[in-house]
Amino acid sequence: MVNLQNTTSLNGLINQAQAGAGSSAANPASSLLGNFSTATLIIGLFAGLVGSAYFLYGKRQENFPWLFAGMALWIVPFFISSAWWLGISCGTLAFAPFVFSKYV
């Protein structure tokens, strides 16, 4: 809402309107993407590609750790908006089937 009582000129009205929309005008894609950054979207894309490969491999070989890791790599990027935490969690999920198949 614009307070018209405190604006004495057109410039004051424009400044007040810009100050009210400052957070959304600084990052116009934030409303479309939520809190996801470009790095998060790229990490999520690669996690989905690796997850698809793991899922197909696990399905064909009937190897459940690879199958579940693939599904997890599809799902996890939807819930983590920090690029660092997403990279760490997707890296861990991508490495987990190797460790599971060797030690378990």
C-alpha cells in the first residue's frame, strides 16, 4: 500500500513504490523458482540425470540400493534450497550404492 499523505511530488511517489517492491524487483525470478538459485537448479538437474541412470540400472539388474538411490536423487532436490547442502546430500546419495554394494 502506498501512503499518499507523505508524498508531496511524483518523485516521492515513485521512490515509495520502488521501495515497497524492492525485494521482489531485485530478484524477479524468485517468485517463479521459489528460493532456488541457478546453482541449485543445475545441481538438481544433474542429480536427476544420475538418478535416472541409477534407477534404470537398479531396475534392470534388480539391485535395490541402486534403485532407491536413483529415486532419492529424483526427490531430494525438491526439498533442499541451499546449493551447498544439496551438493553434499546428492553427492552422498550418488556415492551410497557403491559403498552399500561393497560393504553390505
